[in-house]
Amino acid sequence: MSRTDPQMKIRLPDELKEAIERAAESAGRTLNAEVVQRLGATFAVDGDVAALARQVEALTSQRDDAYRAIRALQGTQEALAQLTLAVADHATSSKTAGAQSTIAAARSVASALLAPLRVPSDGELSAINAPAAKRRRAANV
């Protein structure tokens, strides 16, 4: 900072001015340097908050895409389970030497494929995302 930098007058409550004076003294800065440093820091934080908000939005979108992909795969999972059960049924009807182990393995695979996987619906995702979207809109006001 130099003496040619623009100047500005502001009014401060006594308590705030005293707090700034104490902070300046503690940091070994002038009152002006303390105010400039603190104001500059707030603008840096604002930029960091905006960047974090963008990252949260991107991650939320990626999470929602992942949930949609999982739901799409659940249909495939169900089809594989049905196919596996059909293989077990076929092994049961054929009298091959390894039929019993094939049946047991097929039923085990089908059971694992049919195990419930909890994935939020699109409506639930909207409800999850609504508070964050509301906070982002309020922050942009």
C-alpha cells in the first residue's frame, strides 16, 4: 500500500474499532494495514466458498447419476437371478453327476443377486437435494 492508494472514510462502532486496534497491535500492523488484510481475507474466503459450492453441486450430480445407474443395473440383476434359477431348475431336471453342486451354486448366486440394495428414488433424491439447493439460492441473493 502506498499513500497514493485511494482513501475512504467509514464509520465503525467503538467496540469494533477497538477490536481492530487490538488485533493490529497484536499483529504488529497499522490500523489501516489490519483493515486491508482482514477485508482482503474475507474476499478470498468468499471465493473459496463459491468454489466449494460448485464442487458440492458437481458431486451431488455425480451421486445422483450413480444412483440412476444402480437402479438401471437392478433390472439386469433381476434378469441374471432369474437366469441363474433357470440354470438350477435345468440342473435339477438333468441327472448329471455335478447337478447337486450346480444347483446349490446357482441358488446361492440367485440369492445374492436378489439381496435388496437400497437406492433412493428420484423423488427421494430431490428431497435430499432440496435443502442444499435452497441454501445455494439464499446465498446468491
